[in-house]
Amino acid sequence: MSLVAFRSISRILSLKTAPRSFVSIENAGVQNPWFSAAMTIRTSAPLSAEPRRKKKKVDPKREILVKERLKKKVKKLERVPPEFIPIEDFMTPIKCLDETRVRAAPKLSFDISEERALLLKKWSLYKHEQHLAELQATKLALQAQTEALEELKAESEELYQAALTPDLQMFPFTYEGPTYTPPKTTYDAPDGKYNDITKVYTQ
């Protein structure tokens, strides 16, 4: 009985003295790879952020200078008007602006100019009378047509309605396609040789 009590007391004393000896060894700078106390094991929380970086020191005066330079550049760009792409179809060629190629109008004598002016007046008077005659003829034709329709309506309503219907066969129209040289469906027309001189503008 005394032997069992002695063994249990010796075990308790060995467990109490083991951490103290490890701490003293660890404080002395000696690492024991075969033994580690439970008090020395620690866990850290998982870090999901990036490592902290040092912020660069920015000079406020330098920032102000950069902003002022940008403002000056923007003002210069606003002063210059935008360049539009020219439309060559609306531009007169230089060879057509040559004043030496302009032909002078022939000088007419007084008699010829008077004769032409009188002829122009006679022609305008003739066309005016022709226009008035056409208007008068159209007016008389419409009056005769309305009188004839009124007389026809008094005689027979059926004939009056038949006269009002348009006659689609009065002006027959027939058309046939080209019979002399019909197009070939399998013919591949060549583009021909040409030099592309189209100018490409970039803004």
C-alpha cells in the first residue's frame, strides 16, 4: 500500500516539475526538439487582407502645378477650332479657278441686241396667248361634259352611272421585256483595273 502511494506521489511531482524545467531551458536559450509544453502552442486568426503598404508622400504643391498644366492644355485645345473632313465633291478644282481660261462674252451690236429683245417679247406674248387658249378650251370641255351628264341623268340613271365609271381599257398598256439581248445569269462582270486615290482623313 505504501508502495502504490509513493508511486502516485512521484508521478504528481514529476508532472509539476516538468514545465518549470522546460521554461528554464527555454529562457536559457536552449531549444529542446523532443519536448514542447502545451502552454507554448498558440494559434493566430487567418489574415485575408494584403500586407500594409507604405503610402507615398505626395507634395500638395506639385499636385497643384499638375492640375494647372492640365487646365492650360484644355484651354489651348478649346481655342483651336475642330478640323472638319473636307468634301471633295463640293470643292472646285484649282485648274478651274484659273482666270486666264475664262472666255469673254461676245460683244453684240445695238441692232442685234434690240432684235433679240423684241423676239423674246414676241415669244413670251405668244406663249401667254397659248396658255389662255388652253384654259378656255378646258373650261368649255368641262361645261359641255357637265351639261351632257345632266341630260343623261334625266334620261336614264343606269346610263348616267355607267358614264361615271372609269374606262380602264381606253388607254391599253402592254409591255414586253428585252428580247434582243437578254442578260446572262451566269455572267460574272469584271471590276476592271483602277487606281484607288481615295484620301483617308484621321482626326
